[in-house]
Amino acid sequence: MKPFLVRCRLIFFLFVLTSASIVFRTVMAEEPIPRINRYIELMESGKPAFGIFSSNVSSRTGASVSSSGLDFVIIDLEHSPYDVTRLEAYLLGMLNKAEIAKNGLKTRTVPFVRVPAAGREQLQFVIKQVLDLGAMGLVVPHVDTAEEARAMVQASRFPQLKEAPDYEPAGKRGIGYGWAARYWGLSGSEYARRADLWPHDSQGELVLWIMIETADAVTNCRAIAETPGIGGLFIGPSDLAFSLGVPLNDPAVDEAIDQVVAVAKETGVPLGTLCSGKDVPKRLSQGFRFLAVGSDGGLSGSVQEAVKTGRSWKASD
């Protein structure tokens, strides 16, 4: 009996060892979940990103924009009615089952939302409501100081585990992520883990852009850029010109922009602005990494060209 028991124990030991080995190999072979936010991939690979502002907040516009090939869209709730039900419809319109089946959960055109509340107002509930609908990026207008920037970071983050190396700035976003998790295609726990600010959290899928639109913001732009959790600086040239008390084409505006460009290069924070197509090469050569090059308002170039052709047409004799 004794040799039999020894053999049984040996067989059991080998079974346990083999099972553990299989589990270990399975875990090690399991690939990390792919990045969902394609904009972050572009920034990490050193490629520029291009998008538009969208003020026609409807599901059909969302569907059109998501099929456009743009890298991002800024859904503008600052200068259009703040209606989160319309925002919800827009975001749902961006979902395309055929594209998800083909490319997985990665978002081709990343939805950023420009919130209506200025950074100086620090209305945390606005950011919470926008993020709870599934937005993958935020644009906060009129942030003038590092303290305001930090408050926007905190409003965008869930509280972290105490031992987390990126615990600060301590998150203040309320827990209610069920719909956002569904929109992203993740479980609630996975969404909670990944819905953090890049690049402060290297695995985070959310991006926070701070708008530099005033003389004070230019003065404080280095401290703003160095605030942990900031994913980009976005220059608003029209507001900046008004703040400086000069016309948009005044040299003082270019001087202020140059100051922000220098800070962005030194700190490594991506820099963006809005510009016309003819100014794209200029902005890219300056070091801008993401550009809003138009809006969803007005007629498309092809329509304008068709009208121009039609009005110049003359019947042949």
C-alpha cells in the first residue's frame, strides 16, 4: 500500500504542477487590452491629430463625424445650448456596429467635449455629467491659473487607491460610471481603472485639454502645463486677442502664442489650436501637435465648388 500511496501523491503533485504551469503560461500570454483612445496613440507615436468643432449636437451629426476620418471632434457645449440629452444622442450616434466588429473598441474619431463652465468657475458637476455619458476627452475654457487647472484635474479623476503612485491630485469625480462603461464596451471595474487622465496615468484613456485664452493664462502657462493630469494646452486666439485688448492679427497675439509654444516644447505637453487649412503647415512647424481645422457649420468645400462651377457655367451656342 505504501508504494501505491507514494505514487498517488506523486501523480497529484504532477497534476497540480502541470495545472499551475498552464495557468501561468495563459496569464503571461494574455495580451493587454488594446488602447481605446486613438488620439493618445497618435500623441505617443509623435503624429499630429486633426479634428473639428461641432456645434450641431445631434445623433445624425455624430454619425457623420465618426465616419469622416477625423482624429477627434470637439463637441462644443460652451457656445451652444448645454443639453446633456443632446450630447448623449450625439455620442450614441458616433457608435458604428460594423466598425466595432472590424476594429474592436478603439475609437477612430475621439469625442472631446468643450464644457460650458470656465475653469475659474470650477463647476465639477458639469465635468461629471459629461464624463458619465462616455466622453473620452474634455476641453475646459478660460483656465487662468495652475490652481484652476488642478481643480479641473481633480474633477475629472476618480479617487485613487491610497498606495497608487499617481494618487495626487486627489480625484473628486463621483462614482456613477455604469453608462460610460457600457459606452466604452468595458465592465464597470475595468472602466473605473482606465478612466483616468493620460499621461499622468500611462494607461489612462481620458485626456484633459486646458484652454489658454487670456493674458493671465499666458503668464501662468508654465505652471498650468506642469500640473499633473494635463494632457494638452489649447490656445484660443480670438479670446486671447480680446484679453490683450488688440485685434486678432496684432503682433502681440503672435508673441503670446510664441510664449505658450516655448513652454509646451520645454514641458512636453501637446499643444493645439484652431486654424485654417492654409495655416496648418505653419502651426505644425511651430510645434503644434493637434489642430482643429474647421467646424460642422456651413457648406462643405465640394458643395461650394459645385455652386461656383454652376454659377460660372454658360450655355453653349
